[in-house]
Amino acid sequence: MSGLPALTAGMTFDQAVRAVLGYLREHVPMGLWTVTRVENGRQTFLYLDEDNAYAAPQGASSDWEGSICVRMVAGEGPRVAHDVEAVPAYRGAPVRQLQDIGAYAAAPINDTDGSVFGTLCGLDPRPRGEELLAVEPLLTLLTSLLDLVLAADRARDAAVREASVALTDAETDVLTGLLNRRGWEARVAAERERFERLGDPTVVVVLDLDRLKDVNDRDGHAAGDAHLIAAARALSSAVRTYDPTARLGGDEFAVLMAGCTEDRAAERVELITAALHEAGVAGSIGWAPLSVLSGFPAALAAADAAMYAAKRAGRHTVCS
């Protein structure tokens, strides 16, 4: 095959992926070519054509353990199967109960820490001829190049994230030193772009203090300000330095945890709860993961709903 896509480390990952998928659609037609993202036990279609044989939308996901790809990555079957039914490890994969998969071609994409980021994957409802087997070296080459682009993209993101830790006056809440709403919205926009590009597991956390009005009424606004400062310090002590953390107004706070699985998010929220308790601050917390399919607004709404459920129930932490 000629005219391989020219992938360079200067590309963003999404640019490289689109070039690769465009090349494969032209030179190795399948019912679906996609780059998937594996996180939180799910395999998500991070990039694909809307016009595909499965009518699969971007952001759709299925159980990773039920996929063919998990078996391919484990070495239980070949990277290319022109007739999936003929491969024992693939024949009974639960995903085949959800969709017709007659032919399969894929290779893993590796993250910078050696873990599986996802896969470059081609599916077709019907078996294909043995000529499909010849695509395996191409897939191996393309995913190796995508590994390099992903590493370069992550290095740029890390540099930008580190630089963003230094806040400007216009983005800072004067009382607590956290991000204000303007700063929060700017950081969210940047993290949302990264999420849409790479699909890294990301969680939004919201905190609403429970007794600020009582403190203000009983001890005065200076005591209320001290209460808010104590809450901000406790919150900051329990999150990572690069997690955007904001006072959105009044007694409402928020944190965005990028690159954080749901299991780790639960641990982080427990740390926040413990830090608030130690500081003598009561608050109701809700959190929710971002989804490629529904995006940030839905996650924020779910976190808010979880927080209000915690407040009504007298609990301090709820996941949506």
C-alpha cells in the first residue's frame, strides 16, 4: 500500500487518528474503523465515522471484558481474524451477542506508562477473505506511530497544565486563593478539550458547605470568612496540585480531576471528606464521571444532583 499517512510528533493525537482512519477507510474498507479508549472497565468509541455499518455513535461504549479486543491484547487470539467464528477465543465473546462481527482487525495503542490506552480496531459484519490477514503489519506500524504521537501530545499537555497552576488575579478568588468562576471556566474549557481529544477518565466534584449561614448568623461574617478559608485549605490539601479547584461563589466549591478513574475518584473524595472533618467544616459532596457521549454539562448536573441528594439525606458524599 502506498501513501501512508505522514504522522509526526508535532501533531495532536486527534489529528493523527483522523489521518490514520481516513487512510484505512480508503485502503482497507471495513464496516467500521475506530480508535477506542479503554477506561473504567469500558471500551469507548473515541473516534469513528458517523456513517458506519453498525450505526455506532461516537462515545458509545461496551464492557471491556466482554470485547474481542481484550482477548487480542491478552494474546488469546490474532490481531487479524478474517473469520471471527473460526477463532475459538473470539467466537464466544459477549460483544458478539450485541452486534454482528464476522471479521476483525486490531492492534493496541499504548500509553506512556505502558498501559493500554485503547485500540485501533476494524470490524465487519461478515467474514472477509484471507487477504485481510496481510493488514496486520500495517496496523502494527500505525499503532506504533500513534503511540509516539500520544506521548508527545501528553508531554505538551503536562507542560501547559503545569504553567496553568500559576493563577492570575483575574482568575483568583480573593478570599480563598482558589480559582474563581472565571478561572474555573477557563480551566474547564482546557480540560474538556483534552478529554474530547484523549478520553482520559475525568471526574467533576462539587462541594456545598452545610452550616455557613449558621456561622455567619452566630459569630459574624469574619468568622464566616474564616470558615470558607478553612474549607478551601482542606479541599486544596486533599486534591492534586494540578486539579482545577474553585470557589464558584458563596459556599459552593468544585474540583475537576482529570486522568482519574472512578475508583481513584472515590478515594480522593474520601480524602476530601476527611480533610473537611479535620478542619471542622461540614459539607455535602457529589461527584460524577465525564462521558464522551454526554460531555461535561451532564457530568456537572449529575454531580450537583448527587450533592443535593447527600444534603437531603444528611450524608456528606454521594456519587451519581
